[in-house]
Amino acid sequence: MHRRGVGAGAIAKKKLAEAKYKERGTVLAEDQLAQMSKQLDMFKTNLEEFASKHKQEIRKNPEFRVQFQDMCATIGVDPLASGKGFWSEMLGVGDFYYELGVQIIEVCLALKHRNGGLITLEELHQQVLKGRGKFAQDVSQDDLLRAIKKLKVLGNGFGIIPVGGTYLIQSVPAELNMDHTVILQLAEKKGYVTVSEIRSSLKWETERAKQVLEHLLKEGMAWLDTQAAGEPQYWLPALFTELYSQEITPEEAKEAIP
Amino acid sequence: MDRFAWTSGLLELGETLVVQQRGVRLYDGEEKVKFDSGVLLLSTHRLIWRDQKNHECCIAIPLSQVVFIEEQAAGIGKSAKIVVHLHPASSNKEPGPFQSSKYSYIKLSFKEHGQIEFYRRLSEEITQRRWENMPTSQTIQVNKDSQAGRIRAVGIVGIERKLEEKRKETDKNISEAFEDLSKLMEKAKEMVELSKSIANKIKEKQGDITEDETIRFKSYLLSMGIANPVTRETYGSGTHYHMQLAKQLAGILQTPLEERGGIMSLTEVYCLVNRARGLELLSPEDLVNACKMLESLKLPLRLRIFDSGVMVIELQSHNEEEMVASALETVSEKGSLTADEFAKLVGMSVLLAKERLLLAEKMGHLCRDDSVEGLRFYPNLFLTQS
């Protein structure tokens, strides 16, 4: 007597159900994609309307830009991710930041031989503003930071290091770990640091302090003053601007990207 | 003098101060009146006279009442004057110091001079008739309340008022902008949720989603600026946009690459391309995503990532390993070189010079001398002279 393999039948049925389920699943995704496409069109219209009323506000008002960026971040949207994105195309935010990126790269390159690829946000801000001329839009430090964050993806070693109340911007692919960062922060107050200071404030052994300082020297980010009274001082040219501001010389400008 | 009305002396919105002069005496026609020592102010809309001793005593006349003006030269013991001929007072004129007058003109006597400038300015204002373009909310204010007597220069109060109005206007614009922005973000948030839901479906049924659908989805994400929830990687890679971009880049970069020895860092490329475009610039991510597709599209350029993380674009025909051989020659000739020195000699950027030397070292051709004076490379004699 034949006994239908309950197993076989069941499996067959199950397979059929699965196939149907899969089919429905595919249809569901198709539906949703269509829905997304429609919603996207609607959103584009909303954004166009917003742009027609407030595009100027974004261009002219740095505080409003910050609000805008923060809101985007909160909901999980990156308006600067692509020049082809709606935000960029309709609000013009893209061009603003991408051009700023170019200016930042050029300034950092022009000054690299002097400061080893480390520059304070203030100095960068000053130099960028100078380069933009009197009639360009206002650019805030927040704008610079956002542009720099986008530049990281180019692999050139762009980084942002918090020191004191401000930031140092790194623009070379040098390895800077926590130890280096801490020393930079220590040096921020006076523009230089000594081994004794490191020992007393950070409680490090001399060897560790020396290693970190030597790395900074090698990278050109620190200069050694052996003629200082007492012990040698390690100066950070990136922090010099408080002492004297310098213009980019024509030679330096030439070394920057043509 | 019956055309004058009492006023607080505060400038209206849209009214600007043009010139003012101290030491002015008023005449009703030929007769002196008690207003013998005051500051005369000319605005775009009115002539205002304020008593120097009693600041609350302030009268004004709209410029629209002026028919024409004449100069009267100074004489012995007589100050220079300006004669102002006026239209009859309008019936709805605010109360003033004089109910009636037998004259249809007044005189402004400049005891402390200043009449030349004043005359010039007054002529200008009467000719330009700027009060017609800038209607004020009230033409003349009545201020009988002496408690309002705050001693302030009319000009400054007017300016402050205007700044305040402007601030309020700006605030209104900003708050409207924020409101609109919030509403917009709500809608954007819905898009993000929807995309997450779709991504989940895709994840569950890997292989059942067509290639086409995936590409469509990615391009939607690209438009919105949403990261790809499935792969978490840079969304947008693999969209038609990036494919097109890659092909464009291959065209744009051919010559610059040849001019630079076949290799350029990605930051250089970014600057070059965007400077050339001027508008509709590429984002850094756009560039990277496009470059990632170069090889698969069989284009004559490729993206290369060094150990240090530095990213470059090379011509396919470029062979960095071969360049290493010539680098070794150069270093040998000079005995030793730092990246800076090598860069200057060869005419490369320091960044790429360093990468080449590091590669040479990796391949065993060069040795490093790492000291506080910098990183210096020597030919690897251990290898060649063992």
C-alpha cells in the first residue's frame, strides 16, 4: 500500500508556500520602491519650495547652516554626501562646502613646509577668508570643520584634533595617536612644551615623553629649541600665529596645487 | 508759522536725517517769534525745529508743504536766512503753536551759520521729493505729554528704531525659515524610515532582488543623502551617476596625469576637477566612488591605495614598481635622500615622493635612517653588497 510520504507532501507544500511568499515578498519590495519613488518626487517638490524661500538664508547665515546640518544629522541624512543629491542641487549647499574643501586643501598645502601639516582652526580660517576675498560669502569655523570632515575620505590624512578650546587640523597622513594628541594639547597654552612639563603634568616617564616629541620632530610638526634657558623646548609652529601672523609667500602659493 | 505742528521729534520708519544745524531762529514772515534758539533738522520728510533750552519744545512741518525756497544774504548785524514759501495749511493738520498767520512764508535765520549747506540739502530734498517714495506710518506725531521728554538726539533714536525693526524683520524671517525647515525635515525623516524598511526587505531576500532594483534603490539613497543601510558602506557606489562620472574623469585626467608623471593624489584630482567645473562640484565621496569603478569599467586609469592610506590615480600604463627602479638610481647618485629632497629633484609632490620611497623600501631597494633630523633613505647595501 502506498503511503504518501507525509514528509514529501509537506515539503512540497512548504516549498510552494515559500515560493509564493517569496513572490509576494518581491512584489512588496517592488511596491515599496515605487512608493519611495513617488515620495521622492514629492519631497523634491517640497525641497524646491523651501529653496525658493530660504536658499539665501542658508547662503548668508552661518548659524542657520549649523541648524540645518544638525537637523539633517539627527534624522540620518547627509546633505553633503553627493553633489548629485537633492540638497546639493537645490539648496546649493554642496558647491559651498566642496569649494571650501578645495580652498582648505590649498591653504594646508601651502603652509605644510612651515608647520608640518598641523594648523590651528583659527589660522586656517584666517587664511581661507583672505583667499576668498572681500565679496565672498561669510564662512564660519563650523563650515570649515564640516568641509574637513568630508575631505577625510580622500585619504590624505585630514584629521581634526581638539586642543584647548579649539582644534588643530591635520592635513598629512602622519600617525598621530593619543599620546601625540595629548602633548599637542599640553603645548597649546604656550606654543611649546618641555620634557619636565610633560613629566609633571602627565606623569609620564622621560622615555615616553621623548619618543612622542621625537616623532613630532620627525614629522616636522615640532621644532627643537636647544638654546632655551633651562632645558630644550619643543615648539609647535602650528601654534605660532598668536605670536606673529604670517602671509603665504608667493613661493608657498606656487607649491600649492595649480 | 501756522503750518507747523507739535511733534516728539522722533523720526518715523523710513524717514532719514539729512542735515542739522544749531543756532537757528524762526520768523513768521517778517516777524520774529519766540522760537529764537534751536536746532533745525532736515529729514527726508520734514523740517524739524527743536528748542535748544527746552528739548520738549519741538515743532515740525512736512516738506510737502514747501512751494519754493530762497536765500537771503547776511547783512550788518543780520544773519543769513533761508526764506521758505509754503502752501496753505491743510485742514487736518495736527495742532501747532500758531492757529493762524498772515504770512505764507517763514524764515530760517542762521545765527551760527551753516546756511549754505542747509540750503543745498533742503533744495535737494525738495527736488527729489523722497518722502513720496518712503511713506511713513504717521506724518506728524503730536506729543503733548511732557513725560515723554527723554533728552535724545533725534538721529540716534531714529537709527535705533530702524535697527530694531530690521532685527524683528530678520527674526521673523529666521523663525519662518526654521519652521519651514522643521516641516521639511519631518518629511525627510519619513523617507529615511521608508528606505530602512526597503533595505530590510532586501537583506532578507538576498538574490531575489534584481540588479536593476538595487541600482534604483541606491540612486534614491543618493538623492536623499541616506547611507546605504544594507552595506553600511558609502552608499551610492555603483549607481549610474558614478559610472558616468568615472568615464568623464578618464577623459579629463588623461593629460594632467601625463604631465605629472602618470600619478596624482586624490586630493590633487579633487582640486583640479572642481576648479575646472566651477559649478556643480563633486563631493569628495562622489570622487572616491567614481574612482572605485575605474578598473571595473576598464578605463585607462585606476585607483590605488597605499599602505599609508594615501589614495592616488594612476594611468594604467603607469607602473609604480618601475618608477621605483629609477628612484633607486636617483638615490644612489646622491648617496641618500629625504622625501623632500627627492621631491624637489624629480619634480613631484612631497606626498607622492614619500610614497615612492616607502614602496622602494618595501621592495627592499632602500633602507631608512629614521632620526630627529627626518626620514632619510639610502640604497639598501645589505642586499646588494652582501
